[in-house]
Amino acid sequence: MPLTIINSFASWVLKQRIHQIELFLKYPNEVQEELLMNLIQSSKNTVLGKQYDYASIHSYATFADRIPISTYEELQPLIERTRKCEQNVFWETPIKWFAKSSGTTNAKSKFIPVSNEALEGCHYKGTKDLLCLYLNNNEDSELFLGKSLRLGGSSQIYEDNNTFFGDLSAILIENMPIWAEYSSTPSNKISLMSEWETKIAAIINETKNENVTSFAGVPSWMLVLMNKMLEETGKGNLFEIWPNLEVYFHGGVNFEPYREQYQKILPKKEFKYYEIYNASEGFFAIQDLNNSSDLLLMLDYGIFYEFIPMDTFGTPDQKVIRLADVELFKNYALVITTNSGLWRYLIGDTVRFTSLNPYRIRVTGRTKHHINVFGEELMVENTDQAIAKACKLTQTEVVDYTVAPIFMEGKEKGAHEWMIEFKNPPADVSQFQKALDESIQSLNSDYEAKRYNNMTLNPLVINVARKNLFYDWLKDRDKLGGQHKIPRLSNQRDYLEQLKSMQFQSV
């Protein structure tokens, strides 16, 4: 079958979904309420369902009053029972897949249950909807005349007690439908390679002669691959390798600190960038408009959403609200109930709403990755935007960064200490420091108030990281690859001190 016919047919099939999306756009709160009741009733005979008498829950109010908010540590004993082959614990159908992700305070790794319903009705549905929305906005797309270059995690699938675990990307590749495998590159064998540096070389070798029309992955790691691709081929930009490139689907970290670097290696104004918000726990939101940073919250993926306003988060006054009660431009901690049996699960991300009709969000950071030692309420969204702004003002590029507080001692005021790895260091670090500090103040009024006349906070401090410091730090912890990220902000100094101890080590 000619590729043009395949492209047209695939586009037609995907765009049939638009009518279903329009339904939850028109009745968002009703769709969410019905979804919640279906999740509850389908799980009434599970261990958890019997413990909380799901059979008698017929309203959101009863659900919210009876079921507690849970962290991973609190759910871990139930998850471990399922990992040892006990089923019907928190979800009605057998669960054999577990997405392994970064550890928590009390656990080296998290094992997030992934049901068959979540695979099909959430993760794969989200991928198809991403393509659907993109094609709906770009009628002349020739996406399916070529392949999508995917860059996922670096783990294979491992078996344990007849259950299986690995990076979410590995699980998705292992269960991938034939149509998706046909339209992707590199091969599954290379995609599932565990050793990151060997894998990068193999990806370059396999994909440099393919007709790649799109690529997908985390911006920081994808940039590493793309720069190595240019170095290997001797080309000046990516269009010289893949002339039919038209879109980059990205997620995982804020894109703003990397935007200018991508625009240099993708120097066409018509090239598109589409953002997604997904995690091991589910696929949550998709950019639904060209040239937009707002993400449409997807409401029919088997996920019920709740939100905790960050101004009460973790306090005795903490309150939990449903989607119908959210307000614009407030930061919320995200709570999810899913079709994999995560009940009122505190995922650890923070979001804010930029639109209520339809519900559109931006991811602002992590509940644990922010700084509020001095009442400044600094979020990752603030620092990412400030870094991008300072880079533009000083014609500099940043590879990665992390920030920690300098605690007050005696009469000494506090401050924020940064470790920044520059691709091309600024001619004058003090000028960059000033631009960064002023940019944060322009984006965060609480920080601005604390910085006024150095009242509470002294000017921020910058350490210029040696080349590859962050890469080496991740490598030292066996965290190279697609799903691992540098913790941007912390209320403690652990990450910063570890990096400082490696600063002058030769690796």
C-alpha cells in the first residue's frame, strides 16, 4: 500500500476520536463524576473495596469523606501483595505489569501498578489522542509518510513472582500495538537496551538514514541524542539529516530552558513543538493547540482528578477539592484515582489552571521540589522561566541546574545557592547572576518581597558547574536515560552538596 494512502487512512482513523473529545469538553464535570462512580462500583469486591465498603458509596461527598489521601509509602504494602501474585487487592482485574520509577523517602524504587485497562484506555489512548489533536490542527501533515524517533528509558523488562517490572517506556514498547511499532524507530531491541551510552550509539546508527518525520522524548536527554547525532554526521542542523521533520512531542521536564537550543538545531519557523503530561501513574494532559504551552486535561482516561491548594498543602487546614471547584492561576497538588487501582493517590506534581472552559493546565513543579524555607514559595516553573529569560538576556545556554537554600546562621541572612552547568558560560557570571535574580523577582512576588533591600534573602549565589557534572552525577547513581531528571529545587542541601563534592573530580 503506498505511503500516501497509509498517511491519509491513519489520519482519518485518528481524527474520528475528535467527537468523543468534544463530549468531555462539553460536559467535563459530569464525565468525571460518572467515571468515579464506575471505578468505585467495579472495585467493590476488592480487598480495599470491602475495607471501605465501596458498594455503599454513591456520591463524591461520601467517597471524599471515607477514602483517605494516600502516598506511595501508604499504598506500598498493598502493591507488594499484588507483586507477589495476590490479585483483586485494589483493582478488579489481574495486574502483572509494574512501572518502576525513582525511589521515595522510604523506598529505593516505586513500583506503580499498570492494569490492562490503563495500558489501553489511558497510556495508548493518550498517545493516539496526541496524534489526533496534532493532525486535527495540521491538515497538511505528512506525519505517517515517515517514522517517529522515540527515546525512552534504559531498562529492560524484569520478571519477579510471575509479575513484570521496568520503566514505563519499556512496558509500553513491550505491549506496543503493531501499528505503533511499524511507525517508530529505533527497533524494540535497541529501544530496550539497558546501557545508555551504547544505546545512544545504536540509535544514531539505526536512525540516521531513516525518514524521520517526528521525534518524542524528554527534552534534556533528547538534546543529548540530537547533539551527538549532529556530531556523528557532521551536519549543521537536523533538517540536513531528516528533511521531512515536522514536530517534536515532548514532556517530562519544562521545555523553556531548552527552547533556544532546539531552535538552533531545528531552524525552521514552521516546525512544531507539542507537549504532553504523562507519568508512570497515567497520561493526564495534551497540548491541543499549535504554539501553546497550555495542556488540555484529558477527562475520559479512567482517571478521576482531585486537587489540594498548595497554600494549605501539608497543614492542618489542608483541603481537597474536585475539578468543578478549581480556580484559575492557583497552584494545586494533584491527587488521582485511577483504573490501575491507585485510590486518592498523591502523585507529587503541582499544576495550575490557565483555562476553566475547557480545563487547561500547566505543570508547575513537584510538591517536594520547591523552596519555601523563607516563605518565598519558589516553584520549578518560576526558575525554569527565569533561566530562559536570563539566558536570552546574556546570550547564554544552560545544560542543567539545581537550587538549594543557604540557611540563616546567627545574623547572616539566607539566600538561594545555584549549581548551573552552561553549554557556553557567560562572559560575565555576575551579569547573569543579576539577570537571573531580577527575572525570578519579576515572576514571583513572594521572592521579590523577601529580596527587597535584602530584607530576608541576600542575592542568589551561582556555582558554575564543570562540563558533564550533572551527567556524571546521574551516571554515578545509575540514572542515565530517558526518564531520569535532575531535581531542580529542594528545601534541603543534599543534592547540591553531592554535586559540589563531585565538582573537581575527573571522571
